Amino acid sequence: MLEAQIAVIAKAPVPGRVKTRLSPALSPEQAAGVAHAALLDTLDAVAQVPVRRRLLVLDGSPEGLVPDGFDVLAQRGCGLDERLAAAYTDAFATCELPTLLIGMDTPQVTSRVLTAAVTALLCGSAVLGHADDGGWWALGLHAPDPALFLGVPMSTDRTGLLQEQRLRERGLQPTRLPRLRDIDAVADLRAVAALLPEGSRLAAVVRRLEIDLALSA
């Protein structure tokens, strides 16, 4: 058992509030279906990692989203930087364990990658997984520090680099995790779906949408 916790930060898959950049190629309802499947696939991967605790840090209702073995924390704060800072603070407040926080936009992540990420965190001061769009998909810390996040520009093509710079400015030496691709646009959805195992929920959603035939790249 790894003495750590994994927290998934996510929005409840409400049409019009999630995956809006998949529209107009997808309807708001279809985009929400993609988000729902991506979140559940991500939670499945986390459930297979031998950590002490698993969390869903959620914006919205947890109804129908929380597997056995997960605790739920409500997101708080305004901008994403505040929400990230609060997620770590609240996770540590209820269980003082090193915390790997990941998003819901990389459902291709595997339990093996996550286990390696937690192991690297336990052996170092921090871990950071950059995303292809310039952001980051995972960040692990041993203790909360709001100053690591507040004021870092979010949702830009330099967010990952700026986040790494902030970590180093605060005295941390993050180990880099494998780079993954977020699902933002239709092209990302198609690329990520090609990496998913046959039994994944998102792979099934993509098949139903007939993405290769009905949507442009």
C-alpha cells in the first residue's frame, strides 16, 4: 500500500458546462456524455492504484459519479488557481498524506502510470505531468501551499511551464511524468479514443458518435 492519496478534480457532466469546445461539432448533451465517460474511465484507473485514499474533488452534484472507495470534496474558490489551491488544502486537512491531483481530461491514463507517479512523488519533492496543449494533467505535492497556484495563469499554452517555474521558485524540484494529451477539441477526442482499451466507456461513446465519419478533425 502506498502511503498517499490521489485526488481527481472534475466538473459534474452537465450539458452546457463541460467540454464546451467540442461544440458545435457535438451538441451540449453529447459533449456532456463525453465528459461523463472520461471522468468514469479516469476514476476506474485511479481505483486500481494501491493508495491509502482516493478522492473526487467535484464542482457539482456527485449523484451517479462516485465509485465505491472514493471520498468526495466540494470544490471551492473562484478561478482555477484558487480551486487547485483549495483542493490540496482540503485534501490534506482531512488526511495528511502526499497528494497526487489529476484532472478528468486524460482518460487514457493507466493505473500503471499513476502508480509510478505516486511512487515518484514519495521519492522526491513533487511530480508534474505536462499536457500536449501546454497545460498539465497531474501534480503531486507532500503538503499544501496556496502560493504554488495563486496567480499562475491557467488554461494557456504556457500554463505547464509557468506552473513548473512556480514550483521551482518555491524550492521544489518536480519529477516530470509522461506527457499526455488532454481532450479539448474534436481532434483531441479522436486521438485519445484511439489509445483507449476496448472496454472503456469513452471508447464506447466515440463509437456511438461515429466520430471518424460524422465529425471533422
